[in-house]
Amino acid sequence: MGRVFVLLLSILLSCCWAEIARADDVKYKSSKYPLNTRIKDLMQRMTLEEKIGQMVQIDRTVASSQVMKKYLIGSILSGGGSVPGKQATPQTWINMVNDFQKGSMSTRLAIPMIYGIDAVHGHNNVYKSTIFPHNVGLGATRDPDLVKRIGAATALEVRATGIPYVFAPCIAVCRDPRWGRCFESYSEDHKIVQTMTEIIPGLQGDIPANSRKGVPYVGGKTKVAACAKHYLGDGGTTKGINENNTVINRNGLFGIHMPGYYNSIIKGVATVMISYSSWNGVKMHSNRELITGYLKGSLRFRGFVISDWQGIDRITTPEHANYTYSIVTGVNAGIDMIMVPYNYTEFIDGLTYLVKNNFIPISRIDDAVKRILRVKFTMGLFDYPYADESLVNQLGSKEHRELAREAVRKTLVLLKNGKTGDKPLLPLPKKASKILVAGTHADNLGYQCGGWTIEWQGLSGNNLTSGTTILTAIKKTVDPTTEVVYEENPDYNSVKSGKYSYAIVLVGEPSYAETFGDSLNLTILEPGPSIINNVCGAVKCVVVLVTGRPVVIQNYVPKIDALVAAWLPGTEGQGVADVLFGDYPFTGKLARTWFKTVDQLPMNVGDKYYDPLYPFGFGLTTKPAKGH
């Protein structure tokens, strides 16, 4: 009996040792193995259910650690304004993300989820983050090093909240300012957009020398995975209508809208997001030729392709009318991760059925999952699945705010400086007996930041986050003896009798994002025009436009002494005052054509008929004021 027992014990022990040895050699869990070995090892272990789970991205509002564990979900996102709480701290964000991650790490294979968020001009959903100028302004700087530094700062602020993935940059080439997303585009000229893809190595880190082109790269815990969006032609739709049809031949599509993607992929961008728009009537979310054929085939992109929010639902009209068709079409087109914010069980059931019944080949699923795992391994998510809590102090740091202020200075474009024969008005003297600051946008941080700030559509007012309004900046900048009077909407007589040395008028657009910003008339809303007329008719004035694009101003220009395009500067309004008062020079140049009337649109540099109010590349310069 004793001998049998010893024999059984030795067999049992040897089995245990074999099991332990095998556990030690789970290759995908060890960073000592090459990336491809880890991917292959993990893929061999995965069931169809686990693979399909990796392809799903859900919104945080329907996520929980239990959901992650039960449905084996690969990714979570925050949609615009989707936050764990109003004015949530970085620690609150970290706790939420880590809690979701615990669910993923408690699954059989412990594949970490990847959390994504829109960070399109800084970490824009998060309270007290640094909000940088929107891309339309950054294009006017012609400064790729600046956007690279902004990318690096944004990555740190995003990581401060425990998030490793951003849906940025938008590398759309906006060909028509009537488009509600034009402020997310650096320029109408693809060459400027190409140079501005330098934000990608800012976000992700510089790709190592001799690395293969097209392979995603994310350089450690202070960097984030980026996303070039929206593939392809989103900025070229008819009349600039959002999500509409881009009517253009292949040469035009590849000559104008594709070049930014070449640069992004060469720089190691981790993901590419598909556009809601269509190309010559074919929805991009269903375009196998451009996604699988060109992006993955010709360009040899090795990261993953992600849909836009409910993007596959919109393959049909009305949307979600035939979801099975949408799944089969979108997945077979080559989309790897599907943003199904809410109805994820319907998607999982549908995709499982389609694979089991051979409507979608398992090779297509394997391609998607390999790509998603490649990005996760590259980012170091398997080695460090949880947030690095030492970065919380990076959010809204003094250094980042100084960088944003520098960016604001460089985005400003001086369109007019002095009436004919008059001497220039700018830079303004700091010492004056009394000056007027007027307009709807003088003291409104929300308008200054624009859409995609705290809320998806942006906000109005000063209680959304911390920052400096342009009015506050002006008061800080002028001489202590200068009296600053602020009137949002003054009448002509009060201005005339006010004995002002000069006036600064700040007007523009309200906040908006996407379709809500589509505008066929591009006029400044009242009381903006009345304010310009009342003030500039009575006193020397500089008009500062706070807009996401060129707007109709031709009729007002003769009345105005000086005109400045400030775009959407973000939280650091001090950058505007820095340049108005001559501490720094005006250097910005238009990266968009400024039209005379909307009847001319679309009108872009290089067009046969080109008769703008201010041409592409225009921008007056000043020298810093003496004594600075």
C-alpha cells in the first residue's frame, strides 16, 4: 500500500512540476519573447468567443468589471463628454479604468483591455486639463515641432488619468469651411497636414531607427497609442455636409486626402479610424478595396483599423436597419475593432453566427485579433496593464499651460493692420488712459475652447474648467494705470461718449462639433455684427475673431482698423494678449483660404478660379514692441 502511495505521489508531483514548467513558459505573458512569438502563442490559445471579444469596443456607461469578464470585451471608450463624474480628478479616472481592467485581467487568458478617448486638442474631456488650440489654428503656425511637443504633453495628461489610447490626430483635409469639423483639420492643403502628422511621434514616441515601416510603435508608459482619422475623404464632402458623400476621382482622392496617411503610417501610427462619409456613393465603412486592399495591402499598415461610433450601423439607411448585413459588410471590408458603444451583445451574437456559418472567414477574424494584440503588446499593456499613478501631477501642469500659451501666440493671423494710409494699430500700447473690451467672446472660456471641450459640443461660459479668458489676459497685460472697461454689447452712443483710446472687439462662433457645426451661411451670429458696427464706427478698434474657420466678414473690413484671426485658442487666452500688446510678434499664416462670399465655396488654393478675401498663406507680421 505504501509503495502504491509513493508511486501515486511521485506521479502527482511530476504532473504538478510539468504544469508549473508549462505555466512558466506561457510565452505571451513574458516580455523576453519576441512580439510575433507572443502573438502566435496567445492566438493558439484563444477560442472564437475570446477572439470576437477582442474586436468589441463599448462605452464606459455600459461597462463594468463583470461585463468585461463575462463578454471578454477587448476595449472601452469614453465618447465625447462621457466621464466618471463632473469635475472628476485624475485619481477618479484611474480608479475607474483600473476597475474595468481588473475584470479583463480576471478572465482565463488575462488579456488586458485598451481604453480609448478623444484627446483632439489636449485631454479635452477632463476637468482642469490643458486645452490647446484646435488644429485649424495649429495649421497656421506651420510648426511641426510645436505640434510634436503638444502631442507629448497631451500623452502625459492622458496617461495622468490612466488612459493609454487616444482618437487623435484628425488628419482630414478640410476642403470646404461649411463642414462642422473644419476646426479639426490643419489645412485645406495636404502638404501642411502631412507636416503636422509630427504630432504622432509626439503622442507615441519616435519610432526606433531601422524599424519596419507600417508597424505600430508606442514608446512606453508616458506615451499613448494614436489614431489617424477619418479614413478617407472626410474633409471633401459635398457642400461640407458632415458624413456626406465625397465626389472625386481616384487621382483626386489619393492626391488630396491620402498623403497624410502615408506619413502617419511611416511614423508608426497604431490605429486608423474609418470615416462615416462615402466615396462616390460607397460608404467608407464598407469599402474593402480602400481598407483591406490599399491601407493594409499597398501601405502595409500593421496596426488595427477601428470603426467610428456606431459606424457599421450607418452602412444602411436608415441606420441599424439590417444589422447582420452591417456586421458582415464592415468586418469583411477589413475593420478590426468595432465601436459598438451600447448594443454589444447584439454585435457579438451576430458576428459569432456569421463566422460559424462561413459568411465571415475565420482568417478575417484572426487578422483582426492579431492586429489588436500587436498594438496591445507594443504598448506594453500585457506587462503593465494598470495605470501608473505617479503621473497624476501632469494634468494641467504649468509647463503644459506655457506650451499652450506659446501655441496660441503662433496661431494668431493678422489680416489687417491700419486703415489705408493710417499707421498700424498693432501692437497696441499697454499704457492708455481708458480702453474698451467688447464682444460675446471676450470673457467666455467655453467659446474660446470650442467643441470637444468637457462636453462633446463644447460649452458657453467660464465654469467649465480652469483657464484664462482673453479679457482676463488683457487686464493682466496692460499698464496698471490703464482703465479697462468691459461691455459685452455696447451701443454706439456709449462708445462715442466713452473717451476710449481704442477698443478690442472679440466676436465669433458659438461652440459646436460635427454635424451641429455644419453651416451653409458661415455668418457671425448677432449680436456680433452689431457690436462691430457700434464699436468700430465710434472708436479705433481691433476685431479679434474667435472661430473654427473663416467666416463672412467682407462687409465689416472697411470699418475695422485691425483684424485678427484667433481661431479657437483653448484655455490659455494669455497667448492672445501676448501678441496684441507686442510682447511677441504676429507670425501666423493662413492655412485656409479666406473667402469673400459663401457662393465661392468650395474654393481652395490652386483652383482655376481663385478670388479670395485673403489668400492661403496670407498673414501680416509685426515686430515686438520696443522695450520687450
